[in-house]
Amino acid sequence: MTALTSPLHDRHLAAGAKLADFGGWSMPIEYAGGGVLAEHEAVRTGVGLFDVSHLGTATVRGPGAAAFVDSCLSNDLSRIGPGQAQYTMCCLPDGDPRAGGVVDDLILYLHGPDDVLLVPNAANAAEVVARLADAAPAGVTVTDRHTEVAVLAVQGPRSPQLLSLLGLPGELPYMSFVTGLGGGSAEVTVCRTGYTGEHGYELLVGAEHAGELWDVLVEQGRDEGLRLCGLGARDTLRTEMGYPLHGHELSPGITPVQARAGWAVGWRKPAFWGRAALLAEKEAGPARLLWGLRAPGRGIPRPGMAVLDADGARVGEVTSGTFSPSLRTGIALALLDTASGAGEGSELAVDVRGRPQPVHVVRPPFVPSRVR
């Protein structure tokens, strides 16, 4: 099956991007002239521009659309109002053998009681849309707009200055959004969100206008030290923050409770998919829990590696692992068995190709958050 491509694909090729498959899309991993370390540093100290158009987009519209979505997805929509966004999850429903497991985590944009926009992950977008469409009441329409909308991310401490050069609104509260014109005639939705731990924005624009917006951002960003960034830097940035990635820290076999994402569950609302299973797990306590690992040595933990206690017994598994450009050492996220007693301050080891690599158990984030 041929990988899908972003509407900015030709621009990535011209910029010397190294491309790889990501959720069925051919997307930039890094760009020539810098690579992951330079791109990571640009976001932490200046401003970086990402193409994340592989992310899905879907609209849910019709009388009571927001209430319908609220009855399905995990978070509580009553916590926000129109013009605000919310992180939420689509969980497997009660009755499923893996009830409470995460089909996908996504961002929800609340336009009004009858109009919701969803931004799921690339690989799971079709399933999220199908599940909602199957459950939708009469009059509520769920529309997949995955290839119609491009998503760009402008991230870093100088991102507000770059948006101001385009005449786009940057003085927004965290997780709020507005719509404006992006350096031309294209309508752009600007949201104070991101996946890097830095002050930043995600820009949603019609796919046919994505090239125009990208070009203006690149041109105006030259004086701000803008660097094009790929998904390699996005991964190191999000791992330093302890942000989950579906397929690693969240999956149909991993619940929000295990992943420490219970803050994105509306425990008091009467209905959402997987509610009974998640309430039961919360009450009993999860069998495993997500922690951070920091390696004092040279070895770098990688996904799938076993986590061992002092006796060499397996007590967990690495879900994400990388070299931290900010800390200059290996870091990881790992699900650890709660019965092992491992927790913050514990000294464990990761099996790195047959050799135990010492690690310290820490509570993420590994570096301070500056999203607000």
C-alpha cells in the first residue's frame, strides 16, 4: 500500500527532508543541515516549524453534537466552553474484553453545542470516525476530513513573535483557539496547543492553502531563527515531557489509569466508553503504572526492553526511550508492575542487548514544562 503524503510533500523534498512512514503517511523525520539534535534545540530555545498533517481531522455536527461526543469520549466537555480545546481519549467500551483500553488519544475543538472538530492520530483516525459514526444519533453527522485539512505546528519560545509577523493572533490562553487569516486569504484556525512542552501553536488550514501558509512562515521566520523540524525531534521533545504516544504509552491494551492520564477522564460524568472498567481499575489500583527512567550511563533504553529489579527479575517494560538532547543522557518511559514496589527514587536496570543498564526511576517531565 502506497503511503499517503502531506500537501507539503514537495516542499519537504526540496528542503532535504529524510522521510519515513508514520501511521501510513510519508512524513519528514529530520531535515538536511541540522538533524534531530539541532531541531530539538531550536524548539527549546527559539522556534521550530513542523508539518503534522498526518494527524486526522473530523467534524461532528448536528443538534446535540457536543453532548453526543461527551457521552463517548473520556474527558468532561463541561470543563470547557466554545473556543477551547481539550485533550481526551476514545476508549474501548464496557463489554469489550479490553474495556477501558485506549483506541486513540486526540484533541477536541469545541466550536459550539452543535459543532465539534476532532484531531485524532493518523493511524487511528479512521477507527475513531467509524466508532463515532456508528453510534451517532439521528441528525448528527460525523465527517472524516483527514485529507482536506493540513496541520502545522509552530513551537518554541519565539513562536508568538512569528505569529505576530503573519498577523495571526498569538495572545491566547493555553488550549484555546480562534480563526484568522494567515498571511494571505486563507482562513487559519490557531490553537495554543502542541506536543513539545514549549509555548506553541497548532495551525489548521485547508490543504489547498497549506503551501501558501508554510511559505509565509518560512519567509517570516528567517529573522526569528526558524528551523524546519521533523517527527524525530517531535519524539525527543515529547519524551522529555513524558507525553504519551499512542502505540507506546497508550493502546487498546493500556488504559488511561495505567498511563497516568486519569486527569483526562471525566470520572463524575454519567457516561463514556469504558466507564465501568476504568472506575473499577481506579478503585482497585492498576497492576502497572507509567514512570520515567533516567540512565546515568551511556546506554539508551529503547521500546520493548525489559526493566529489571536488583535480583534481575523483570518488573516492567520500556514503552518509549531515546537520547535526551537537553539532558545529554538516555531517558525512557516505562510501565512498571505496581506489585514490585518500584517508584520514584528506585534503582532499577534496563536490559540493553543482554547487559543490565542502571536507571533511576523518576516522575516525568524530565525537563520543566513551558507550555503556559
